[in-house]
Amino acid sequence: MDPIDPIDPIDYPTGSLNDPQPPPVPNPDGSDIWHLVVLDMLDRRHKGIVKYGVPLQAFNGRDAIIDAYQEALDLVVYLRQVIEEKERGK
């Protein structure tokens, strides 16, 4: 096993996930994604207050870098799952 790449060799697609994407096209029927994200954030804040009794605050006894890193790792795995499912569903 390669010490730089500890994962067993797999037949990776050649650069397809790193190729640049075309620019977005206008879509009059499309949703404003920023607006949807803001609504999601407000909903998540509300659920956090219900669960923990307070909104997320600085100096709360947790390590925010570790929390964010763990969340980012989960995000990457979920994103790769969607990519794999789209690729296999072709």
C-alpha cells in the first residue's frame, strides 16, 4: 500500500470530479437558493434553542474547530454518496 495513499487502490474516474463546471444558466422557475439556506439556518437555530435551551454562543465549553471539522467530514461523505448514486443511476 502506498504510504501517501493509505486507501486500497480503486479504479477512480480520471479527473471527472475535478473538471470545471459550465457557468449557470438563468432559470425563471428556479428557487433562490440563498433564501432557502437562510430559512434552513433559522430553522436549525430554533431547533438548537429547543434542544439546548440557548442559541449557539461563544465560550460555551466546546471546541468549535473540532465540531466544525467533524461536521465537514460528515458533509463530504454525504456529498460523495450523492455523487456515487448519480453516477450509478445513469
